[in-house]
Amino acid sequence: MILVIGLGHPLRRDDGVGLWIAQNLEEREGVKVLGAQELTPELIPQLAAADLVIFVDARHGAGPVRWERVKPGPTPPLTHTLPPQGLLSWTARLFGSAPEAWLVTVPARDFSLGEGFSPRTRLAAEALLRRLRAYLGGEE
Amino acid sequence: MRHLRIPVTRIEGHGLITVHLGEDGRVREARFHVTEVRGFERFCVGRTIWEMPALTARICGICPVSHLLCSAKAGDAVLAVRIPRPAEKLRRLMNLGQIVQSHALSFFHLSSPDLLLGWDADPKVRNILGVAAFDRKLALDGIRLRAFGQEIIEILGGKRIHPAWAVPGGVNQPLTEEGRDRIAAKLPEAMRIAQDALAYYESRMGSWAEEIEHFGNFPSLFMALVAPDGSWEHYGGFLRVVDAERRIVADGLDPARYPEYIGEAVEPWSYLKFPYYKPYGYPEGMYRVGPLARLNCCERFGTKLADEALSRFRALAPGKAVTASFHYHYARLIEILGALEKIGELLSDPEILSTRVRAEAGINELEGVGVHEAPRGTLIHHYGVDETGVIRRVNLIVSTGHNNLAMNRTVAQIAEHWLSGREITEGLLNRLEGGIRAYDPCLSCSVHAVGRMPLRVVLVGPEGEILAERTRGA
């Protein structure tokens, strides 16, 4: 199973891009899509059940959409919010192994209060959505 | 006079404790400070009554559902409507899910490190990480139980954080058959976890005897909603006040008339107000709310397993109220169990799938009060509106505020017992934090906090000079 987790704050403009991806990406056989404002411990059992996890988040700055492999890092305290590496390490600690995981970051620069993306983030998000649909649909 | 300043962590938000010593080195006074402020009561003015549930839900990311439901109830009062029965049942279902997830967070994530590893354990391992290393099942159980409560919220509200689902007049979408079945499928595991946690607590109580005796163990009033028949309540009913002897001091109190019996005092050293029971004056009118108060105030829970547990809880103080704040943990576990039983009852009620979930009305009253039991205790939203429903005045009294006097009394009691000389031991720090944590205070809610307290300990001398300072990580 492939698990896509889109992260972001819906009222912080470009910060909400991961959430927007999650809202617009269709689930299909073998693909589960979740939107979240933060990575919380309750996601651990879902990670444990996945073969591949794709985290989508905003990245402050310019440049292209980046795909980076993430692996379990130091195990942080289990509080309300965890980085992807921490979530993976907790998954490995509690379930014996962690799935392969990628962090996909979308360039963003407007984190002010409000809705709607800046033009560059909007274009990058739409391109990423097309690519994820193609990839998850088995076209890539 | 000397002052010890002790930051508090692993609560919702951050606080600060100062212990005031006399010249003889003995504890003269202790204060639990809340030094953060946001001011939701001010910036909601000018918005409409329809926006208030979604707006006030933003007060807290941990208990948004509590504010959502309470605000919707205040909106019901402004509309002067009785919401459809299925809508009330759905709101109850969501609040029970909220109680389960919030209590699970408090017990498993925040408090279990102290309970399992001890207050004198190395702080490097005295966290949930240490718990996982020591007892993997307990850590996983905590995650799964909280996830269950959050899933109920997500299924009903469409999302787990800040669902804009409850509205004045009811709720904006019914429960589907598929949603009901998803919740029901996971209920047995949640019940197993709750029963295991309760059995664990009951089997370990003897090892916490000293903490039970000195973590806020004093006579006080207790206040909570109870159903018309006196049973445990979390959504409707009336307010009841009992004393330490479990004598009913006041009963059948109309929650909407709270200003007649609840006063709010202000102290210059805290942004958090100090509510008190007016007939007893300030500060003698100190009362506690939340799980401990709800169990002390009710006559029965109303479900089989929780009532069996309640009878064991009552045996701690036969014929009287359980006055040890340490047992907030115990009460929390009993409430999780009872909440799960009540969730089961609601799921088997055919009306829970009804699509008649909202009453439509305009502005019929210029004032509305919503009161219900949030996981941490009684929550009050009071709005004044104009003829068009625009908010003119807001007053919020949250559970952490109700418990403010008791939390201050608790830190003083702990300092009196564990502070020896001038040494601030790790054990003292941990117990002060643990004493506060027993109340599961939510500072985000109580003052709608922004920012974090620095994690430091400062020893201040008689003239205000800093004698020593100590910092540690969050």
C-alpha cells in the first residue's frame, strides 16, 4: 500500500500546499491519501501498514519541487507533532520496521494569513498533482 | 524571602511555578503562573454567531471539539431552539470521542512516564520514549486509543482537527452507516485497552501512596454537570456542587445563570482568572472540575463496567469525596471506559443515522450561554449579540481556569512536603510538574496561549537577585 500524507495549514497560504495536494489526489486501489496539519503519533500504525510513504509539504524558498528520500532519524519524544524522520523511527521502534519514505517539498514563499497560493507555488502544486496522479495510476 | 522558579512541561502549553520561601527556609507560598495571553474574547467581537463554533475551535488544537460543541450550544440559546434529538446524540458521540482521545493523550502520552518510570527517574528516559522501551504495548495502546477517539471526530466532522461540524441549531451532516460501522469495528479493541489501563493503574496505586497523599490532597468543593437523575453527564443536565464530604452544596443549578454563583477573581501575577463559588467567597470558594469532580458529583455512571470501577473508586474514601488530585488519573481512566460504553450504546441506537440533524432559526435572543463538560472540566461560552447576530460580548470560562485555585494549592502542598533546604532536586521538580499535570491543564485553552515558557529554574534571593539558574530541554 502507498500512503500519501499532505501536510500544511489551510489558512497560511502557501503553507497549505501539501494539504491541497491531499484534498485533490484521488484514492485508488492500493493508494491511501491523508491530509494533516501536523504529523502526529496516531499516524504510526498507518505508516506501519504501508510499503511506501510520500510526505508532501511546503518548503520555504525557490527552486523546483524536490523529492528526497527520508529514513528513520533520532527518535524524538512522542509529542503532538513529529518530523517525518521521527515518525519513521517511532514506526520502526514500535513495529519493527519502517516503510520506504520520500519527502516531496513544494517551493513556497507566502506564509501570511489567508487562503490561496502565490503564482509560483500554484504552478508547482498543479504540476506535482499531475505527476503524482500519473505515478500512482501506474503511468510512470 | 527566596523564590524558586520552575517551568512546567508536558502539559498543553507552558506554565511557571514560583515557590516563595520565608527567611526560615520553609515554604511560605507557591504560585502556578500563567504568563501567556491571546485574547479570543476580544477579537471574536464583531464576528457573527454562525462563525463562533469554527472560530473558537481554534483556541486549541487539542480540544477544538470542546469549544466547537460549547459554542454551538451557546448559538442554540441565541436561536432559542431545541436541536433535533439525533443532532444531540451526534454531538454527544463526538464529545465522547473527544473525552477518549484527550484522556488517552493525558494518561498515555503525558503522564505515563511519571507513573511507569517514577518521579525520580532520569529525565532522559522519563518520557514516552522511555515508556516504549520499558513497555512497548502500553505505548502502542496509547497511540491506538487516542487514534480511536480522533477517528470518531474525523468520521463525524470530516477531519480530526478543527472540524466545522457543529453549528447553532444542530450539526451540518449526519452519520453514515459506513461511518457508524467503522467506529463499531474498532470499539472492542478500545475497550480492551481501557480495561488494561485501568487494571494497571489499580494494581500500581500502592506504589504511589506518598504522591497520592501530597499531590493536591485537600478538602474543596467539586463542580460538574449531572443528569436530571443524578448520573454522570457530559453534555446536558444541571450543575451540581458537592463538598469534600460529598454533601450536595448546590444542585439543579441552571448553567445559563452561572454569573449568579461563579465569581472570577484576578491576580496580578497570572493572566489566568481565578473562578470561585460565590456563596463561599474568594478564595474559600475554591472548587475543582474535571474527571475527579464529575465522579465525585455524580451518583452513578450509568454503564456496567464504569459503575463497577466507580464503586472501587468510591472505596478510596467511603461516604466522602475522593480529594486527592492524583486520582484525576484514576477518574480519567474510568471515564474512558464509561465513554466507550456510552459510545457503544449510541451506535446501537437507530436514531443515530437519522438525517434530521439541524433546526433552522434566526436570532431570537440577544444572549446565549453554552455549558458542557470538556475532558478537563466544565466549559462555559457566554455570548451577547445584536439583532443581526453580530457578537458584542464574549466570556469564556474554561476548565483550567476553574481549577486555578486548586492547582496553586497543589503546588504549595507538594513544595511543603518535598522541598528540603535550598536544593531543588530533580524529584521535586518532577513532582511539581506531576502535580499540575494531574489536572491536565490546557493553557492554550485557558489563556489561548502563544509561545512557550523557557525551560529554566531560577532561584531568586530576598532582594530579588538571581542566586542560581538552571535550564533543561523541552
